[in-house]
Amino acid sequence: MEAPQSQAGSGSHRAHHSSPIHRPSPGHPRGLATPFNAHTITTLPQVNQTAPQPTLTPPETPNALTRPSNAPSPQEPTMPPSDTDPLSFLIICTSSHATRHRRRACATTWLPAIRPFTNIAVLFAIGQPKNAAPCAPTLRLDHCLLLPVLDDYEHQPAKLAAALRWTVSHVTFDYVLCCHDDTFIIPARLANFHSAQHYVGAKLSRGYCHGGAGFLLDSHAANTIAAAMKQTTGPVDALVGTTLGNHDIYPTNANAFPIISKGRMGRNDTRITIHPAPPAAMRGFHNHFNR
């Protein structure tokens, strides 16, 4: 259940469960940097000396976050103020090569609103085209994490699990917000959200959180999905719920993540995510919150 809000930018504070997956060493960058560019990202934290490490490559052309010249500059993912403080929220948007127009819409609408919040960062998880040669996970300079999984809609479970495997090895965080690239996010509300639960979202009667609205996984739940979700195709939200349920982690409902957003948005609106939000709708929501 959603708790009362407090000052923006503060993270969730609760005991973290131990995990068999190695955490980044103190003092290392956590795979995200400020600003997010080739001049400041020189190394990524090593999980061990033998495991393949993500590499940095130039973004695809055109850049997945290319914007019109008159559009505001998208804000890059940011780090917490110190190496000992985790991110409060890492947003993982599942995306694809075919939906770069959605990533452009994110870059010119809600993504710049992350600027004041050093405890929030964003990654877009994308796969590889069919018949492409397998590659190691690659963190690109345009927010995209290229993963060695198929890039089609059917393989979203494989894509999310691969993204979480990379995340739990390279990023220290309180929560991951798992959503899609057609989800509009209100970062100020996300920064104010607090919960002591492992798995939070729009809970369905079938025992899992709706995927389109987005759902939150704490580090314990994220490690569980990274290690235990083996099915590569199917409804990703249901498979997440089933995998977590098999490990005695059950969903908690939060009205901040509505299944389908309807109606006018007023001053007392508490929605953190709005879905579905194709590019035109995203621009409309952006104009609403910035008028």
C-alpha cells in the first residue's frame, strides 16, 4: 500500500535481503554516470575477472533519442550524490529497435523531468534482430542497454530477465520500475513514493501486477527474477508474478499505477504512470504537466 509522501528525492529505507548475485564494489561507478557520455564513462564496475563485461559502443544511426532541434535536451541518467547511497529508483523501459519513435517521445517529454532527482536513472532495454550474432550486454550512450535476446514482442520475458541480470550486477538500487516505452512517467511523484513491500503495482485478481502500468521490484524481488525467471516467451507480467509467487513474494496493490488511465488529471491526481501513451498522447500529457 502506498505510504504518505515526503520530500522529493529521498529514497526508500529498509533492510536489504542478501543475494547470491554479486553487488558492485564500493567506490566503483554503478554502470550509470553524470553526465552520460563518452568523456565521463571510462569503465564499468567489474563483477568478477572472468565474466564478460558490457562494453560501450556508439549509438545506432539515427540516435534512438534523436530530437528536433527546437526540442528540449533530454536529461541523462544520473548518479546518487555519493558512492554509498543507492539509487532510489532505476526505471527499466522495455523497448525495441522498431520503437525508437517511442524513445524519442520519452526523451522530449518525461525524461528531462528527471533532472532534479539524482536518485532516479533510466535504461531502455532492447534486444537483437533475428539472426544477429550474439553479443555481450552493451550499455550505449543513448540510455539503451543492448541485450543478447530476441527483440520481438514475444520475447519480452527474456528481455526483462536479461536487463535485471545486468542491473543487479552493476547498479545499487532500492527499486526498479519495470514498464514499457509507451508508459508516461511523472518523476516527481515517483521520487516521493515509499513502500516497504517487495513487489508493488496494479494488482490483478489473477495474482500479479499489470505490466503496462509498470510495477516496482525491490532488490530482493529483482534478484529473484534475474535468477529464476527462465521462460523466454509469454505474458511478461504474469510470468513475473508466477516466478515471484514461487518464492513467496506476492504483489501489493498501489493506485499510483493504474491499469488503464482514464479521466481528467486534477491537482489531487496521484498517478505515477500513465499507460498506454503513444507519442502523441505523451506530448499531450507533457503539455498538461508543464502548462
